[in-house]
Amino acid sequence: MSSWLICSTEPGMFPDESAVQARTAAGHIISLFAPNDKIMHEGNHDYVKVDVLDRDREAALVFLPSPALENSSRTIFVPQNAIVSK
């Protein structure tokens, strides 16, 4: 199921991408580059589109649009309250 992960964004290296930072369930910050069509700006919040693979009360396992720079993985656990359906 596609959902949106709360994140922060900045312009990427190329005009069609954004640099994304998001917090993991363990409290670490991960970074990735995502295509601009996977980014949503709404009010004061930024979001990146993810696929939710599994979830429980506290965390969700999500599939990112590109690998995280820190570990080259496209799957991470994020806080459940950081996932929004739109």
C-alpha cells in the first residue's frame, strides 16, 4: 500500500530530484535522493512516497523510492506516526 512518510527535503543534485532526510524507528536519520514525482509538499510538511510492507503499533517497515545512502537499503523501519495516507 502506498503511503507518505514525513521527511525534510532540499533540492537534489539534479533538477528532477530532491535530497530527503527521514527519521528511523530507532531515532537515526537516513538520507536518500528521490525523484520529484515521489515528493509532496503540503503546508509546512514534506513527504516522500513509500510502500508500507508491514506494520505494528509502534513501527512500520517501508520500501523507499531509492536506497538510503547510509546502508544502501530500500527498506527501513520508521515510527508508525510518521506514515500518512493521502
